[in-house]
Amino acid sequence: MNRIAPISRLPCRLGDALRDNRPAIAVVQWAFVVLYLVLLILPALVPGDDAHAGALHRLGRFAEVLFWGVWWPGVILSVMLIGQFWCGLLCPDGTLTEFASRHGKGGRIPGWLRWPALPLAAFAVIGVFEYALQAHDTPRGTLLLIGTMTALAVVCGVFVGRGKRVWCRYACPVGGVFSLLARCAVLHFRVDRAVWDAAPRPFPKPVDCPALLDIRRLRSNEKCSMCARCSGHRNAVALAWRKPGEEIAALREDEARPWEAAGIVFVLIGLLYGALHWQHSPWHHALLARDVPAMPAALAAVLLPALVLGGGTALLLAVASGGRHLTATRLAYALIPLGGFGLFLGALEHALHILHEEGFAVAPLLPWLRAAVLLPATVWSARAGCAILGHGAAARTCFTAGSAVLALVWQFAPYSFAA
Ligand code: SF4
């Protein structure tokens, strides 16, 4: 480690600094909890028709801007670029569930909670109903949506695990998506197995990993919340740079999970596209004009594009992989950058919408914003896919062209700045 250049050592130093400053981090964590609860609860207490609650209404608007305009896009981008530091260091739910777990019953983790597809499945269900009901458009909807997750995180901490973040590891729906996005990140905790195994006795105390990970065998950012508690352990663990897409390209066939590939294709890409865009499409309005009840129309707005776009994406993977099931599964992971930036774009567009409602002339920015986000995302996905496909020129061209078409679907996605 001493031979590496100073710029390469920056993450290592950052990791050690985070490990050594846990009391200061705890102060920031609890400050975030207080800020979060105030911004979540106070606006929801204001009656919708209370004309005299101007200051509280402004607070509600401020909370909406912070939640959906700053926090959500910022966290998505940070997870994709540098990993799940948000989860390990700042997330109020993580702080609360760990605190509850330290003082709770310390029960065993039930088998059903360990079902690996649970977070992504929960995210899909919540996503469908959240967008069908437009819960994020009102303070009470936001409280119901986000507050329920916080309550479940606390309940999980009270009953399960001893001082751990069982909720974050096994159940957090947002964590299900972040686990995918974090595979793209350029930072990770690298473990040198040889140095770990050769560490002199007596061994230091085992790391209190809140995510219950087997750190010695850590190869993926997937479930690591980047809390840095393991930094420097046995001189074998260090926060380090890696190439964008390195983890995706290095994914072995036995590590690629079909259910996760389906989640990337039908949830991260298909469902989120529907949730964020289809309600603005003329077909959606045509459906409503035919006197279809609002709820079925809203559900169709999410589910139809999920099936159509997801099905088209699955076809691309099948063709590019030459019908080889395992290659197609691995290849799905290469679409995480495109899907993740599609989600980021949706969050940014919501922020633009809020600015538009506040009187800012931001609508003309939309096509440029989309292009600026989608171009690097397409290159990122195409490079990751080509690394997986190896030397087959036809397959690489097919995957690259398919990724570009997918990007165009986002570029020309329906959007309306009407209220
Ligand atoms: S492996 Fe565990 S202890 Fe190490 S940074 Fe990740 S979550 Fe924290």
C-alpha cells in the first residue's frame, strides 16, 4: 500500500478518517434525524385549506423541494458514483434502526426476511401504488410513504438483530435499488485476502459490521453501506478507487442472479419509466378520456410501460447474448448505469417541475438535461456490456445499438409541465 501514488491514497485516508471520527459522525447522524422528522411531520400537520398557515405552507413547500428536488436526485447520483455512503453515514432510517437494535430485543432474523428479492419486490409494489396515488405530491402522502418505511425500520430494529442494521441489509425497499446502483460506483472497500489471512496474531477485535457482511470475502458494493468501520482492519481493508463498471464486468456467471436481472429490466427500467413518464403521455390521457376509473388508469400508466419496455429490453438482452441465458443475465447488469441515470433523470425532472411551479422558466432546459445525462449513461452501459460480451463484434454492436435506442426512449419520453 505504501507504493501507491498520493491521489490513490485519498480514499484510503478518507476511510480511516471516517472510522476514527465516529462520535462526530454520530452527531451529524442525529442532526439529520431531527431535520428529517421536522421536515416530514410538520408540513403534514397543516390543514390543506388553512389560509392562515402561510409559514407552515412555505415549510411544506421547502420540505418538498428538499426531499424530491435535492435529496432524492443527490442520493441517487452519489450512490451510483461513490457507493452507499448516504446509507452508512447519514440515512435517518439507518441511524434509527441501529439505535433501536442496540436497545431492542435482539431477536433472530426470520427466514422470510432473508429472501433476497424482498427489497426489490417491495420497491416495485410501493412504486406502483406511490405513483398511482401520486403520494409524493402532498406532504401527507410523503409522510405516509416515507414515514411508514421509517416506522418499519424502527420496528425491525426493536425486534431483530443486536446493534445491527437488519432493515438496511434485508428489507429496505430503497436499498434494493441502491444495491444495484452501487455496483457502478468508483469507490469500494477493497479487501486483500492474502494480507488478511497473513495478519499477525493476536488478531484485532472483529469488525462490528452493521450490514452483517463477511468482510474477508467482500467483493461487491452491493450490500456495503460504506460506514468505514472496517477501514484498515488487519491492514487488509481500504477504501479504494476502481474503474466505473469494474464490478459489473467482473461479475461471474454464478454471481449473476436471474431475479435481479429481471428486477433491472422490469423494475429499474420498465416500471420506473412508466411511473415517471407514462402519465404524461397522450395514450394515458386517451385512456382517461374513455371514462376508465382513475385507479385502473393510473395502475395501467405504470404497469403497461413496465411490461412493454421491460419486454423490449429483455429481447435486446436475448439477441445480444445469442440466446445464452447466463450471458443475458450478466448483460442485464450492464444496463444498470442507463436505468440508474433514467431514475436520476426522473428525479431531476420532478425538481424542474417544482421550479417551474415556482415561476422559473426551466421547461426549455429539459431536452438538454436529458441529453447531458443520457449520453454518459449510454456510453457507460455500452462499455460494460461490451466488456461482458468480449470479442464478438456483432453482439457488441447489437448491445451498443440497443442501449442507444433505450436512451432515445428516455430522451423522447413524454413530459408535461402542466400542473
Ligand atoms: S463492509 Fe461492513 S463495516 Fe465495512 S464499510 Fe461495508 S458495511 Fe461498513
